Amino acid sequence: VKRITVHTLQEMKNRGEKIAMLTAYDYSMAAIVDAAGTDVILVGDSASNVMAGHETTLPITLDQMIYHASSVVRAAKRALVVVDLPFGSYQGNSKEALSSAIRIMKEAGAHAVKLEGGVEIAESITRILTAGIPVMGHLGLTPQSIYKFGTYTVRAKEEAEAAKLQEDALKLQELGCFGVVLEKIPSKLAREVTDSINIPTIGIGAGKHCSGQVLVIHDMLGLNKGFKPRFLRQYANLFDVMDGAIKNYVSDVRANSFPNEKEEY
Ligand code: KIV
Ligand code: NA
């Protein structure tokens, strides 16, 4: 199979072909996501929530992201693997940002990194790009700033924040980012941003006009029972599938009906 690269994504955008991106954090899940034809696998810092059970993305460490990323890279035969730089690994200064990005590329074998923010992190993005590491931007609802926002509601509904987001998107393109995630912003704004830049936009809760879409794999598979925001489409109900299987196992063990003669040596 031919590996997806950042150039493939630009060609897809140019041809008007939508880009499908999903998260994964471990080998087994990533192997399924890759083989099913997903173009980009994001090792998101949402691992902090869905894998580690934290309330926010802030606690996950660079070492933990590298562990998740290295597992995903071993599974991905076709997809481009993008890895989030976690909170605290790049905000200090551009030198720190570069050394974090280098660790992700070198120790995990990732293909690109993603950072949250616009003009504020321009210097860091430039420094990482200068080292030959592809960078994806992330604007709108940036969960590493949750304590600044106060809520996970839609961003950039007001003119000032929308204008800043437009500027940031242009800046990310100008710096040389290969794409930008737009999270939880009005569809109309996502369309304007997508039309105003050449690089692909990947939306989550940002409407249908983006160049592609991304979802957290646990959410779209219905593993996260209580989580049903408006933007989420659940493609399966794996919670109930797993719940049923596990309950059957527990009851079989209790009834001493597992294992049977065919299942013993
Ligand atoms: O960490 C993550 O899963 C993300 C996506 C939601 C874009 O950044
Ligand atoms: Na993230």
C-alpha cells in the first residue's frame, strides 16, 4: 500500500476529495483504523481523557504520548500518523517545542506533530518546520486552554474571536503548516476559513465545508456511553456489545460453563 503523506493530503484538498481522520492510541485499535482506509491517524492528547481517565488533556506527559504514538506507528501501514504535542511540552519557548517534536519523531517514529494555537506559537512552529518536521495547526476550541475558556462550548461565535481565528489560519498557512484542525466553531466560519486558505482544514464540530473530518475513535464507536454532543455521529454502539459479552463471560464463569471440554487441554 502507498503511504499517505502531507503531499497526498494537499492533493486531496486540491481535487476536492475529503480527508478522513480518526484518533487511535494503541496498536490493536490503530491496526483496525488503518486497514479500514482512514487517511490520517491522530494520536491525540485526548488519550488523557479516553485512555487515562483524566478530566482534561492537561495531565498527559510527553513520555506517555510517545508510548501511545510508538504503538500506533507500529500498526499504521498506510495512514499518516500525526501526534499531539501535549500541554507543557511546547509553550515555554521554541527550543523546548523543537526538542519535544524531535522526541516524538525519533522515539515514536511519528510522521508529523500537531500544536494548539495561532500567532502566539508562530516561533515554535517555524523552528519545528525548519527541522523538517511537518506541523499541523489546531484552532477554535483548543482543549489545552480549557481553564481559560471555562467551558467546552462552541468558540468564535463573536466577531472578534472569529477575526482572530481567520488571521491565525492564514498565519499557520504562511508559516508552512500542512493543515489545520478546526474544533467546535460555526460551520459558516469554518467554510470561510477553508475558502481563504489553500492547505486542508480538518473539522470536528465545524460543519461539512472543511477539507476533512476528525473524530475521537472511542466516541464514534459508542464506547463513551454518556458523551453525545451535537457534532458526534455514533457509528456503532460498542459499549453495549462489550457490556453484553463481558456479562455473558462473568455468568459463564460463575455457572462453571466456561471452559467446557473442548476448551481444555
Ligand atoms: O486530541 C484529540 O483527539 C484532538 C482531536 C479532537 C482534533 O486534538
Ligand atoms: Na488534541
